[in-house]
Amino acid sequence: MRLLRALPALALAAGLVACSAAAEQQPQSKRVDEPGASTSKKPTEKPTVERRPYTISFGGDVHFEGILRGRLANPRTALGPIASVLRKSDLTMVNLETAITTGGTPAPGKQFTFRAPATALTALKAAGVDVASMANNHGMDYMETGLADSLKAIKAGRFPVVGIGADADEAYKPFRRTVNGNRVAIIGATQVLDAEFIQSWTATADKGGLASAKDEAGLLRAVRQARKNSDTVIVHLHWGTEMQRCPNPAQLALAPKLVRAGADVIVGGHAHILLGSGYLDNAYVNYGMGNFVFYNSNPATTGRTGVLTLTINGRKVLKDRWTPATIQGGVPVPMTGSAATQAVADWKALRSCTGLTARPE
């Protein structure tokens, strides 16, 4: 009986000896903690970056004509006291409504043509502006030579500008920056172009120019493409009707299409006066930022301006804030006291004719 009871133990011992011998005959495999060792574990996933809210501020139309030209002699202070507001945000953007050139030929037949030297870009950067759009009805005021000079100045100055390029791909290419873990993409385009310049000013596959919102399919395509790898998609537009306080039919038609394509924020200007802002479903829309750094201003209308600051986390616009200002000597001066309180109330009232809401739906 003792022998029978011992048989299983003897068999187990024999099996262990056989396995040990077989192992000695096989080449040693690499340990999993050695370089090049194989492992059945899944590759380590990259840690998810935690997003935190960020702020982005917008100013309206900027040029350096007339009384403003002299301010570029000291570009670090060219935008005046409004710079203290612009610098507070994580990102800041304006519409640069001028060609960057000292040469070229004015666009034939245009009543107003704007141009500025490359120090204009230095002035924007010094004031805390991170990116500008040149997709507007003055971006090519000095035609092809002005375009070439503008692109050269942008490259030399290393200042991000959207809505303009050596071809359509470059013109519609978004500015990208990651802020507090948010991948932000900003596209610039213009819905306003003089009829005689639509063809010659619009960027194509083999010609430089501006990103045109009149090529609606192209703009929507750019937005959908940006949506694929961005947390926040912003479209900056030149749109509206001069001196008209309510959005025109073209604006009202385009905004929902951009939202459906994936835009989270739509901001723009052109009308020289302020228009309303608010939410379209969950997206935020501003129909008119008005003049900003501009030679021509009436205190009661075109001289009313300000800075729109949005607090955003991913696709959610958490908060909007309006810092009112008045244009004095061509530059915005922030308002204070009861005048500022009333200006904010007036700005909110502009929403009444936009169809937008005060909060996301």
C-alpha cells in the first residue's frame, strides 16, 4: 500500500526532471523586462490629457491708415490701452483689414484701399494678439503684388495669419494651438468681396488669394476637416452689411450650416458697428465686432467697440464677457464705471434681432 501511495509522487518527480531536461535543451527566451523581450500585454496607452477651461478674446476690424499710421513709429504701444485687456486671455484674435505692403497698385475702382508696413504685425504681437485674419474685403487692396508682400511679411514676422495664402490649401488652413489641453483650430474666411474682385481675389488650387465663404462648400469642407482632430473649432468671418444692426440673410443662412459642419464658435465683423452675440444651439455666434483700431469713428455708432472674451472647455462655451470701449484717436479705450455698465447692457440688447439665445439650448 505504501508503494502504491508513493507512485503518484514518484511520477510527479520524474515529470519535473523531464521538463527540466527539456528546458536545458531549448534556447533561453528573453525576459519580459529585457530590451526586445516579447510580451502579451497590450501596448501602454498614452495618458489622456486633462482639458481645463481657457479664454480667448476677440477684437474687431484693425488697420493703420490715417491718424493710426504714426502710431507704428512705436509698435509696442500702437494699440494703446486696450492691450492690457487683450493680454489677459490665453488666446487673442483680431481682423487685420489691410494689405501688408508698402508697394503694389491700388485695386482699380475701389474707393477705400488700406495698406500698412510689416510693423503692423509687430504692433499686434506686442499688444498680445496671437492670430489675425486677413480674409476680408481689404486683404488684397494692393492686388497680386500686395498679396506677395503680405505673405512674405507674415512669414518673416512669424506671426500667424489665417484666411490668406499662396493657394486654397494655405488660405483655408487653420491656425492651431493647444491651450490647457484643448486642441484649438481657427479658420478665417470672408463672405464680403466686391463683385469685380471675387474671382481674382479668391484663392484656388493654383492661385494665391483669400479664403472665401462664397465658396460655401470649400469652407464647410475645411470646418469638417478641422473637426476631426480638434477640441474647439472656431470660424472667423468677415460678414454682414455696413451700418446694419441686424444680421443679413446671408449670415443667417451660413451660421447654422457652419454649426452643423462642426463649428463651436463663429465670430466676425465688417459692418463698422456692433451686432448681437449669443448661442445657436450649443455653438456661440457673434454677428459683428465692429471697428476696433480704426481711423473713422462716430462716438454714438462706429466708435462703440469692445473685446469679446469667451471661456471655453472643449466644445462648450461656458461664458461670454464683453469689455466695452470707445475709439479715441483711432484706438479703443476701455470704459469704466456706470458708462461701462450701460454699454454692456446695450451690447446684450443687440441680441434681440439675431435669433440667438443668452444660454446654450
